[in-house]
Amino acid sequence: MSVVSTADASILTRKPRQLLLAFFGEFVCDRYFEPLRASVLIGALESAGVAASAVRTNLDRMVHSGMLERRRLGREIGFELTGHGSEVLREASHRVNGPAPFEPQGEGWTLVTFSVPEHLRDLRHRLRAALTWSGFAVLRDGLWVAPGAVDLAAALGAIIPDLPPGSVNAFSASELDGFPMAETVRVAWDIEGIRAAHAEFIEHWEREDAASELPAVTARTLLVADWLALLRADPRLPRQYMGEDWPADRSFELFTRRHREFAFPAVRDFAGLVD
């Protein structure tokens, strides 16, 4: 079973929640400490083609999930990150802004099994999402594998307090003679689907007109949302399993260049929105 399939490889299908997470991660978390008016968020995302009703619906969902809190600002409603929301975005930021986002974290492999009761379905979904973000894929029913020595305590830090005791078991592993990992990698991950995700990111953001008609604050939000989707699609597998001319370095160079290009005008735009 593959977490990333060719059918799922499109990373440019941008959902309002992804854009809101990118916006809060870029402009708010540990940078802006006042509640944001709903109109500011709507204005930033409308340029990306997101309807105001969709922004409001997803803000409500993020409040329900514990990422945001509502604040009354006169006649308007404001939103600010919760402690949990800030922690989630800080964890994501380590990889978004990291120097080697597609390289394994250490040697070997990390294995995880878990059992979460049916009545905690939402918690089980959060656990699976956190494992996927950390590079895990399902190898067999109930057995997840990721390249490298994953810091599972950090990856699941926001979830562990809510999990029943003993519900997650984790192990480190190494390749054994006579049992090469190449076949395991092909079973667990769709390598060509991951390659296609890189190609899509590169094709879009290499175009000089990719965001030429957008305010810089919106362009940077879109760029980071697409980058987060690519980071989620690429599990940091060792290069020997990835074939020739692997495009990850090209994606990283392109993101770094575009992110820097949008930096100052986007901050200026954000200041204008909140003023």
C-alpha cells in the first residue's frame, strides 16, 4: 500500500486549509501577536481564488480542531493561533526552512505500529497525518516504515498526550544481508508519483508569470502551500532508491530563490493588510 500514489501526485490542488496554514506559518507564527481579523484572511486568499465562505468555513474548522481561537474585535471576529497551533507550525517550519528537506534524518529505518480505538477516529486520523508528514508509509497492515532515524517524540509531540497509554510502539531497524530494502521501498512508496510531484512544482514555479498578477503576500502563501504539499509527498528516501536525475535538489533551489524573491514585498503587503 502506497501513501503517495501517482493519482494523488498533484500538489497544486490547493485547499483553503492548506493556504491558511501556509499564511499563518509565514506571517503570523512567532511574528505577529495580535488576532487577525477575518477580513484580512479573506482578502489575502480571495486573490488566490478562494471564496470568502470557504475561508470562513475553514477558519471554523481550525477553531474546532484546536489550531485557532476566536477573539471579538469590535464588530468583527479575529483569529489567533493556539499553543497547539503554534507548535504544529513551528514543527513544520523546521523542514520548510531546513537546509536539506529531502535528505533522510540519520541512518537505517524507523518502524511504527499503533492501535487507536474506533471511538477515537479523529485522533487516529491526526496520528496518520503526522506519520505521513514525517515520511512514513504503510508497508503491511498496521506496520508503518520511514527512512532514517525519525524523532518520533517530536513528530507526535502534539498527539501523544491524547493517545491511550501503550497505543504506539516504535522501533529502529537496519537492512539485513540477503533482504535488500529496494523491494520494500518499491512496495511502500510510489517513486514515480513522488518524481511527478517534484516535476509539477518545478514546472509551475519556474514560470516567471506563475504569480505575476498576484499580490506578493498571496504569491508567497501559494508558494509555501505548494512547498508543504511537496514536502508531504516526498518522504526523504535515500538517493540510491530514487533513480537517475532525481529532481529534489532542483526543487529546493527553486523554492529558496522564489521564497527570497517574495520576502520583502510580501511582508510589506501583510503590514498593509493588518494596518
